[in-house]
Amino acid sequence: MVRMRSTFAGLALTLVAAVPALAQPITVAWGNDGWQTAAGSSQIDLSIYPLAGLFGAGATFSPTVVSLGGVPLDATNLGSIDTLLERPAPSVAYSTFPETHTFPVALKALRLRGSVTVTPAGGSPKTYTLTVALSEAGSGSGTITAHREVADGGHFDSSFPVQPKLVFVDSTGGRLELDCGFTSACPTNITLSSTNNCWVVAHGPNNFDPASKGITNIAAGIAVDGTFDGTNDYTTVGKKPPAATGLEFHVGFNPVPPFAACLDTVHSHAVYSLTHKTKVAAVCPMGSHLISCPTNSFCCPNNAFCVCPSH
């Protein structure tokens, strides 16, 4: 009997101690998020854009649906990030779980790149590097609906509008642009959406450490050229701005220890892009540099010669 009472007492103490941990409140800080787009995982259909003004009526494009990959916005300060977002103030408080909140988000910079050969009517083919960036007219705000399902996070759905700018550059540096923010002939605003992607807070109840996963720390005060016009038009507020309360919001990792990486975050770009797949952006520690490969990126020591693996 004594042994049995001791067992029940221990169990009762364990349950009582567990309740505060399970119900521990967390606050998600406002700030910047950065994503990396996998090579070839995004596509743009040029047939729906008014490009006759650039190349003349009857021009053909090969391919018409161009595969795109991400290009770092600022490799020195932002690592491999090619898609930069901002969740504005205020911070969002969760008192328990399951619990759901919706908060605003805006795309601040985008840099996707591919290659296309253009043949004007009666002319010779010419190959261009195609860069897709944000319109200089800007894009509107969207939303993230984040479901807290466990102590450190859960899954989220997001949707926000994008106005693209298409920039064609030939081998001599000649540049042609179509900015959809300034022409009504473009398709209506594109909606970038994602569903059922995982999120986790940094240093929450189970102490997820973003540094241990090689995640880029977005500092405040970084000037960024979001529209690919050579002029910095946005300044980062930081992953967690100095004025923000709460914990950093991170995507791409399972919110349960050991915080394994989730599958690539998949987005739908509606009309202009069939799919857009992003992954967690990485920055390399001091003494190493980033190697970007078609299927992944990795950090290479500065005193070593590194190449992409063959497949």
C-alpha cells in the first residue's frame, strides 16, 4: 500500500508540473521573414503578359513557361534570401493551444531569375536573362493565419498580393522592362498563397535555437533593392525589431524537438506562376562562404575548394 500511494503521488506531481508547461503563453514578435527559392521550382508564363511593346508583335519565346530560381538579394547581409517579407506591428500573443491568430504580411523584395530566347517576327533569336522582381508601384498587404498546435508553434496558411516587374537583359547588358504596376494590360494582381506550412518560435518553451540550424539572422537597418532598379527602396526592420516584444517567428522547422526541417514551403503564384517553392534561407558562419547548387546550398570553408555534387 505504501508503495502504491507513493506511485500515485509521483504521478500527481508530474501532472501538476506539466500543466503550466503545456499552457505556457507565447508572443510572436513582429518583424522580417526571409525565404529562399529552390532552383527551377518557380515558373512564369510569358504568354499572358503584354510583351509586344518590348519585342514587337509576333515575337515568340522559348520556352514560353520559364523556370525560375532565387537569386540572393544581398548575399553579404541576407545570405541566400531572395524573398523578403515584413509582418508589421503589433506582436501577436497566444495564451494557450490550440489557438489561431491572423496577422498582416507584406512582400518587400523579390528576386527570381531564369533564361529565355526571344525571336522577333522576321528577326534573329536572342537569349535574355529574365529577372522577376517587385513592381516599383509596390504590392498590397496580405495575411498569415498561424495555428498554434503545440507549445512552440504549429502550422500556418498565408496569402498576399504581388505586382511583378519583368526585366530582360541581353549579353551586352541591354535591358528591357515591363513593370505591371504601371500598365493595365498585365494580369490582375497575383496572389501568392501557401497552406499547411510549419512554424516555430525561437527560444520558446522547448528552446528552439535558429543559430544551430544555420538560419539567416535578419538585422535591422539593411538597405535592400526590392525592385531591381539599382536603388535601395526598403530598409529591414529586423527579425525581431528592438521595439518588438515576444519571440522570433521562424518557418520551415517542425515545432516539436528535435525541430527537424519540414518539407520545402510550397506557394501558388496563381496565374503568372505555376508553382513557387521556397526553403529556409541560410547564412554561413565566419570563415566560410555560401555555395548555391541546383538542389541545395551549403557552406564551404574559405580555405577549401567546394563544388556542387553531381546527380
